[in-house]
Amino acid sequence: IKHDISVPVSKVPDFIREADAAVSRFMPGTRFVTFGHMGDGNIHYNVSQPVGMNTRAFVDSWDAMNDVVFAVVQNLGGSISAEHGMGRLKARHMAHIKSPVELEMMRGLKRLFDPLNILNPGRVLP
């Protein structure tokens, strides 16, 4: 389960330590592949299924796993999306991580640049 997140550079070690611990509590035996642009706080935090775990069960934990990782990101003042953008997979989280004012500003920009709503309608903004 892949994550493209960012945290303040000074918080990168905290993120790795806290996320590894939180995910391990959520799903013991998970394996972590953490890499990316550590120098600017952008981290590719990928979680591999535990050895012997049913693949379907692991994939079915996708949303819950994201909730665990994203909670650590938010606690450290980071963003659940770094250079790869929000996209459809993270769209449901927008209402939880952005204020109503921020969301309305984003909708306003969307209306300004896409008045006919033909560019990815309903894909990112709730």
C-alpha cells in the first residue's frame, strides 16, 4: 500500500518512527519500504503485506491503513499528498484535511479554470 506524503524536514525521523509503530500496531508483521526526497520532506512510504497474509485481506485494509498513516502525517503538520497530487484515491480525505474555507477556495479555482467542469469532474474535490 503506497503513500506519497510530506512532513516538515525536521519531522522526517519522527514520521518514520511513529508511522512504523502505528502501522505495526494496526497490522503486525508489515514490512516497510521508505524512500523518496527526504531532503525536502517528501516521502514514499510503502507498506508490504505480512509474510503469509492473504493478499485480498491486505488489499481490503487499504482505506484503514491509509487512515493510520495519514493520522501520523497530520499530527506532524504534514500533507497526505506530496508531488503526485491528491487524485481519486485520496479524494475522500479532502473534507477531513482541508477547512471549509480552503475547500471553497479550491472549488472557486476549479470553476474559474474549468467553468464547464469537463476536467476530471468529481475526482478530487468533495
